[in-house]
Amino acid sequence: MSEGHAAIQLPEGSWWDWDVVEWNAGRLRLGAAHDISYAHHLELVFTEPVLVRCPSSFQDPVFRAPTPGETQLVADQVGELPPVVCAFEADAGGPDRAACLIAAEQLDMVQGTVFRYWRELTAGERLAPWVHPPEG
């Protein structure tokens, strides 16, 4: 098993609340914090995602190595096994935990404050992609 198929090890912090910050053909960006109402402080950035099975928002994910069945599913659906296969279970609001699977070419973890509302920034801070300055 390649290193990309091991369980993801998150940096120290409170990463309870998660959602999809950005998703397009080239990138899936998940944001996390203790509470993502106003800002998030960790992003998992999947470059060139080829398979994504996860809810748009979720809580308390437990990351683990993908099972042989999950890696086979990815290989069967996309024709080959990409370098990154990420598996986790999370609370998505239903009675059972959601089984999540993301396969991509690359995974980067980015730490820093990303605000979800308009404000002036200081060094090291960013705005979420949907935040724009007020008109006027």
C-alpha cells in the first residue's frame, strides 16, 4: 500500500466541524475548525479529485486507511488507483455515520485562518472563496 493510502493524520487542533469550501474539476477543498460559523483553520486540499463520496457538511470525522474493497472500488470506477485514497466516517446528521471516500492525485493540508465573512485581513489570514467586499 502506498503512503497516500494510509490514514490521514491531522495536525493538533479541534477539527470537529467540516464542510466543502470549494469543489471544481481540479480541486476539492474541505474546511475544518471547532466551529466553522465564522472561520475555519484547517483545509484538506485534494488536487485532481477523481472520486468524491462525502456530504457537503459533516462533523467529527474519523479518518482511517481505506479497506481493500474501497481501493478496489476506486480502481474499478476510475481505471487505476490514484496516489491518494482517503477514507473516513463522519456524522452527517442521519441515524448512521456517513462512510466517505475521496480519491485524488494529491493531498495538501493547509493551516491558517480563513474568514467566512468580509473583513480586513492581517498577515497569514485569507477569505473564503465566496467572500467579496461590500459594494458601495
